[in-house]
Amino acid sequence: MAERSTAAVDVADNSGDEPLTAEADQSTADGVATNRERDTDIDEAQGSGGTEGPGKASPPELHSGHKLARRYRLEECVTRLDGFSSWRAVDEKLRRAVGVHILPADHARARSVLAAARSSALLGDPRFVQVLDAVEENDLVYVVHEWLPDATELTALLAPGPLEPHDAYQMVSQVASAMAAAHREGLAHLRLNPNAVLRTSSGQWRIRGLAVNAALRGITSETPQRTDTEAIGALLYAGLTQRWPYENDAYGLSGLPKDIGLIPPDQVRAGVHRGLSELSMRALVNDGATASRHESACTTPEELVKAIGEMPRIRPPEPAFTAPPEYQRTTYQQGTYGRPAPHPGVTQPLPPPPPPLQSRTGKALKWAVSALLIAALGLGSWQLADALMEQNNKSDDTNQTQTTDDNDKSGDKTKPVKTLSIVGAQEYVASGDAQAPDDVQLTYDGNSSTYWRTKRYNEGPTLAPYKPGVGIVYDLGSAQKISTASIGLRYPGDHTTVKLYATDSLSPSTGVDGMTEIGTATTSGTSLTVKASKSVKTQYVLLWITAVPSAPSDGYSSAGYKQAVTDVTFKG
């Protein structure tokens, strides 16, 4: 299997499994500390159960320091049960930490684990912890994963309290969209729990164990999409309430009180966001417990993504302002250098101010200054009188000149620059597929952390011949004269080129060649100003990108030529 250039990986979570030792119970698959309580696995909550018992093969006798393929050196055993074991290891070839699942080649689940690992690796979605290798050799089957030392499990994030509404919204949005993409490729998770969801130091949410964790434990489901959707609903419920939405305790969380059924999160804890509360109930299987105000249930991750998109966006909390410390006045005496330090407890008298100038030299200096002041006043008065007389002699010319100047000044006044409002927008597709049509409104929502993004291209920076360009048509509400456009960009680099065109509607009737060009600009930074090269008045403006920089991988796509627009402002 081809190697992936990603930074390190994880081993499977230990939920519901008996730990090997106390130390193993305190270790995590991603290299961070977890809750020391023993997690339990609720098959009913997950909607699935094991359909086959563990294989009869005994686990291989491995130890720290053992090498696989003369490359992966085992460091620490994290999980050992049902005939397989999970390890933290080191890839000595690439000098990075990895995680490894190992089981005998004659294990009853060996074939299904290999198949699941290879299918997961082909997905290549960066929102999932990546499978780096899946090998059968020397009577062993082993799967190598990324290891994420900077990530934190949702279990640990919930230990101090529930998530903020914005964090819970980001978590369910990213997890649901990732699982929808996996199901479109025929892959299910079936063990999606708080130990399988991680948040990285950059704020991105990652999912580990796609298909592989279920295969290791022999878990299957006749309705995999419904199973994963319910699991996402349980994650959101836990994030909002710090409670597991079933009667049994699990993953370090207390279950709901017995005999009351499944109640909405906003009835469990005060202050829960109502929209998110209803969303979690729509995703959970609750046997009729959904309140009448809730809409229809979401049975697939795709339906859940659509329901999230219909919700109003939840903005991050405003940063708290901390008042600066009160100014502390320092007290010291000037001119004490070289003087003996005062004894403690002895008050030092302040030196008296110097006496005024009373000597003969002082009196002479005062008279000299007075004489200079009198001379200056006299000279100024004479110059003022002379100027007034000259002005009276030329009063007619002055009046005429004054009138001309006033007319010139009024003629030079320019109209004030105003910010034009954007009432709508739509992605413009000249050829091929759209980029991100559902995100165009994020470019004028006033939030610089949200954005519309292009797809990733292998060559650049010029988009041709893949595409003539990509862009968005903005509706200004009425015909306006455009002077400048300010554009915020997500990725710096060499280089981004943007052109502005005047067009006839949100769905232009002509191609770019038939539109009127307003202006163009190129930048290597994260902001760009396009100035109008000609006076154009239009209601619809096309922002057209023809070149994008090389950018690193992120939560949506791997490294390549791409760009994202964060803010767009038009001025007239």
C-alpha cells in the first residue's frame, strides 16, 4: 500500500474492552491522557452488536522493541483482547510515531480487518485518521494508522463540562459531513463514540477507526447509515448535556435517570441551545419520545447534514475584554545619584526650591527679556497694519478672486465613498463541477473565520486548462457604481489573481468574454483590493478567480493549488 505523507497516528480506542493493565487503561490511542474510569460499550446505544465470537487463534507473542517489516518498532501495548492487540510504535523509516493493530493471520476476523483497512485507506479523507499500511506477512496481519499526539478525545473534552454551543455545532457539522462522505463510498463506522472523535490543536475534528474498529470486534449492522446517524446524535447529546442519552453510564458520562425515557437536552440542562437540542433528538432513535415541535427524524448522515445546513449559523462567543491594570505611579527623587542612601525609618526632608533671580545678573537678564518682548510686539503690530492697508487698496480684486476660488473648491468636491450592501450571491460555473455552492453566503456574513473555498488542483497557479476560472456573482440590490472591491483570502502564496465583471443577473446569460470587465488585481498575501479601471454601473458583479496559490492540507482537502474567500466588500 502506498505511503501517505501525514504526521502520525492512532490506535483503536479501548471503550467497552477490558484493559490489559492499569497503565494501558490510562493510555489513549492518540497519545493524550484520558478519563481513568473504565468505559463501557452500549450495543443498544450503538444500534449494532457483534455477530461473531472472537477467533480461536491466540494473540501473537510480541513485546516492546519488536520490529514489523524491519521498520515499525513496537513501543507500548495499548489494547489486548479478542486475539488482537493495539500498539504505539515508531516508523523508523520516516521517523514518526504510528499506531499498529496486530492479529494472527488465521484469526477469524483477519480477512475482514484487512478489507476494512484497505477500503478506509482508499477514501483518503483528511477528516478521518488515515490508514497508512495494511499487510499480511509471517503469519501476522497488521494495520498501521496515523498517530495524533496533539489531539484530544471528546471524552476528555467533556470531563470538565459540556461544550459551548459553537463548539458543539462545529463538532456535529464536521462529523456528520465526514460520515456522509464515507457512506457515499460505501464505508460505515459502527463504533462512533466519544473515544473515536478527536479535536486537534487547530480546532479541526477528526474521526478514528473508520470501518477498522468495527471489523476488529466483529460488529456489523443491517442499517449502517441509521446506526452511524444515531451515534452522531448521541455525541451531540453528550456534548450539550455532559450526559449519555441512555440509562447506562458510558465513556465516563452518567446516563439518564431510569424510567423517564429519552428527554430533550434542553430539559436535562438549563441554557442548552434549542436548535441543537432538537437536532440531537431528530438523529436519535427515541421510540416516539420526540416532542411535537421536532421535525421528521434524520435517518442518514446526509439528511443530518441537510438539517444542519437549514439551521442559523451559531457564531463563536465574543472574546472577553480584560481591563488594563491601573497605572502605578512611581515615586523617586530626581538628582539623588551619588548621595548616601537614607537610613530605614528616617524621614528625609525635601530640599528647598532654589531662590528666584535676585542677584545683579538676574535683574539684568529680566530687563533684557522684557525689552525683546516689547520689540517683538511692536514689529508685529507694524506688519499687521501694513497688511490691512494693502488689503483695502485691492478690495475689488480680492472679492473677485474670492468668488472664483469658492467656485473652484465647490467643483473639486468628490462624492463620499460608501459601502454597498450585498443582498444575495450565487456561484458561477463556467464549466465542469461547482466548487462549494452552499458556502457563498459565508463570503459576506461579516465573519472572517468562515469562507467559500475552491477545489484542490494538481497544477497551478493558473487554473487553466482545468477551468477557465471559478467565482461568485453578487447581487447589490440595484444598479450601483463600483469603485473598489476588498477581498479577504485564506491562503497566501504566489499567486492569486481576481477580476471583476459587470453582468446581467445571478445566472449570467453570456460567458465571461461577453461581460464588461471592471478591474483586475493580483496578490501573494491574504487580502486584495481591486480598483475599477473604468466607470461601470451594475447590479450584478462577478468575482472571477483565474489563479490560485499552492496551499497545505487542511480539514477539507490535501495540499495543492487552491484558494478560499473569507470576506468581500464593494464600495461605490
